[in-house]
Amino acid sequence: MLSENIKTIRKSKGLSQEELAVRLNVVRQTVSKWEQGASVPDSELLIALSEALETPVSVLLGENVTEPEAEELKAISEKLEVINLQLFKRQQSRRKVIHGLFIALAVVTILMAVILLSLNSPYLEWNYNDPETAVLGTLFHYFEWVFVRIAPLVLIGAVVGIVATRRKDR
């Protein structure tokens, strides 16, 4: 039992006899003898072996450890495939939403620019003696001033975003 368990657990951890021997500070032949049942590790080496294999001593000394069956591995791989597909679909839907937002941002920016150009700064002709007109004209002027300076950057950013989030499989 111990010999079979050492061999099975070592292989499941992806270790060679040489790698396990290095971890335990013994020669490879010692590990080979343990796995063949020709000898057994003393209590100190048994504890070190359990630590190296990250397995309790009771499991090493207990019943046979079985390797995962092919059906279990197949079921796990199918579940992982489904999870990966779900993650891919979620990523694709997020990409589509972000792509749409970038397009909307570009369209809104262009529309605002067209509207401001067509209005041709109407607030310049307003009578600023009326306080309400003065405040409204000042706010309109401030909006136009900020928009003219920020719109090119927003438009460039939106175009870069559109290009970066487009579908690559086309």
C-alpha cells in the first residue's frame, strides 16, 4: 500500500523520482526502492515525504490512492469547456456594449459640433443688460468654449475606442 501510494501521489503531483529525491535529500534509488516495496522510509523521512507530496501521512499509509478515472477527467474538462465558453460570450457581449458606447460618443460629439456650428454663437447678439440673459449667455459661451477645446480629444478617443473594440475575426 505505501509503495503504491507514494508512486501514485508522486505521479499525480507531476514529480519524477529524481525531483522527489532532491526534495527529500536522498538518492533516486531510495525513492525507487520505496515505490517497489523493497524498503520503507523511516519516521522522519515519512514525515518529510508527506510534506514534499503535500499529503497527510495517514493517506500515505492508508488505503490505495486511486488515480482520477478518465471519466472524471472528461467530466471536469467538459465543465471547464462550458465555463470557458460562458466567459468568452460574456467578454464578447461586454465588448459589443463598449463598442456601441464609443460609437454613440462619437455620434453625439459630431452632432453637438454640427449644432454649435449651425447656431453660429447666437449669444453674441443677445442683450446682456437683462440678468437672466447675461447668465444664460455666459453659460452658453462657457459650454461652447469648453466643447471646442475638448471635443477633438473626445472624438479621437472615441475613434480609437471604436477601432480597439471592433471584432477581430472579420
